[in-house]
Amino acid sequence: MKNKKFIQGIILGVVITAIIFLSFGNMNSFGFFESFKVKNKMDTIYNTLDQKYVDEIDKKDVIDGIYKGMAYGIGDIYTTYLNEDEYQEFLESSQGLFDGIGLEITVNENNNLVIVGIMENGPSYNSGIMVGDIILKVDGQDIQGLTINDVVKSLKGEKGTHVNVTVLRPEENKEYTFDIVRNEVKIDTIEKGLFDNIGYIRIIKFGKDTYDDFVKAYNELRNECEGLIIDVRDNPGGLFDASDNIADFLLPEGLTVYTVDKNGTREDFYSDKNCIDIPFCMLVNENSASASEILAGAVSDTDAAKLIGKKTYGKGLVQGIFDLNDGTALKITIQKYYTPSGVCIQGKGIIPDYEVENPVGADFCTEEDYQFQKALEVIKSEI
């Protein structure tokens, strides 16, 4: 299995966070703008820009900037305003579904957009398009000068619609054009494998279907394995519930995590007495964040398994998504979370039981993946 360090063109704006979806509801207005006469100043600033700025002004961009500025002024990098495009991309990433053609693309050293992955469940899989192809045109439009975001948007579209993709195949120095019908594409967040009698499940991120897919992967491996390695390296987080549900599935009865909001209100989360019946360990690294750390913290604090790798990112905050009912949303830090022993790992991270450094660029689950090799050693000793 490869350590995929490319930009996934179909999964933009990956969120390093634990997310809870909440209703915006009816919140009281405090007359902020009236009290501080902000509106008049905003009008003055805009009118001055409109009259003096050398080029045309996009009013929508200015308005989005105002909203983003309000969230930015809080001083928390995880609290932000999501415009329509950003919110849609966020929902697709969280829910694991989007309408498109299932290509993963990145920008190479020559500034070309190169196809680095083709989803097996996607419309492009049997189209003839190949990994390594360089995208030249979409629907006949030359993409030179466009950003990767612009190209991704043009590849997405309503299920059942067609898109023509023209590529250059470098080894043949030949252009090909493919007519591909867009369809619903599922973003896989689970990878599994079997190494002799040791099962392996990698959680890429925590999405809407991650828990169900994790349980399915475990059940498929269970009859063939005597131990399990769970890998959350390079996992930036995702949905709080998905992480908590997997903790419940893995661990015996007890506290797994608790949260505290600005009013000091504490909410506890527990696992029941049902748990897996084979030894397991968990791989973590410096890019294992938030929801990954919720799971790692529960595993570590309950002495259920050993952690192997590098100290985790250190993100102990939970965000809520507040839909603003116009296609946009606010992502707001609403809680801090604590491991069962009462530690908020914000800015601290979790130190593994076995600290192992990997060579730069080492692919996951290979001989050069020293962290994985150590995990195999640890699990074999516990069987």
C-alpha cells in the first residue's frame, strides 16, 4: 500500500478537525453593527474602494471577505466562514459522496495537472484514461492558466451528464479525448490488507460511512487474522461520531472521551461491554490529528493497545458546522475534548508507546516502513 502524498483533486479542503453538525437555530442579535457604527464605516470603505481601486471589483468576493473577516477576527484558525463552493466541498468530503468522474489529480514540477489515481468505483475506471496522463482540456477548453480547483469544478457536475477530457499520454507523446458520463462517486476512507496472520486496516479520514466500512473490513479479515494493526497515520480527522463509534467497537466498557464547552458543560462518551476479541495496536504519526487523536487517546488511556510511531499533531478542539440556510456555513470551535484520563491534548499531542522514525518518503506497509514493521513485531508478540 502506498503512502499517498498527492493532492486529491476530488477531495478539496480536507479538514483537520473533529466535526459535529449542528442546527443554526434562532440566535439573538446583539446589535453589534449598530452599537459600534460598523455599517457606516463598511459603506465608506466599500465606496472608497469602488471609486479608487484601479480594476473592477467583484462585489460577491468583497462580501465573502467581510464574512470571512468576522470569523478570522476571533483569532482561532479553526473557526471560519465557508462560502458556497467551500461548504459544498466540505459536505462532499465529510459525506464521502460527490457527482463526478472519480479522478485524483495533482500538479507536477512542470505545473501540469497529472492523473495520479483512478477510483475503482468511479466512471473513469473503464474509460481508457490512465494514471500518468496529463490533462490538457476539459470540454474542449484549454486548462492552461487554470488552478487545480478550477479544473476539479469543471470535472464535477450533475449525475448523468457528459464531460470530455483531453489528455496527453507522455510515453506515447499522443493526445486522447475521452467522453465520460458523470456519476455518484464514493470516497473510500478505509483500506485493508492481510500480512500472514495479521490484519491491517487504515483509516484515511473519518467520514459519514467510515464506521460501517471499518466494521465491514474487520469482519472480512477476522477469520483470517489473529491480530490487527489499525493505521491512522496522516489521518487529519473528520467526523467526531465516526471516531467515537469505532472506539466503542474496539474497546471494552468505559469512558472513551469527554467534551467541555464554553459554559463548562461536560458531555461524556462511553463504549459498551462489547469489543473485539483479538489483540491490536495502532500506528500514529505527526499528521494524526483531532478525530484520530480521540481514537488514539481512548486506546492509550484505557491500556487497550500500544501506540506506535511518532507524537500526534495535538488538536484537542471540536468544531460545529452551522448551516446559514443560504448555501454557506460557519465552522466554529465549540468544545475542547479530553482523553479518559482528563488530558486535553491541544498543542501537546499523544506520545506513542514506541517512538519510531520512518525514512522520508517511505511507502506504507513496506520493508522501509519501520513503524509498520515495529507494529508487526509488537502484535506477533501478543498473539
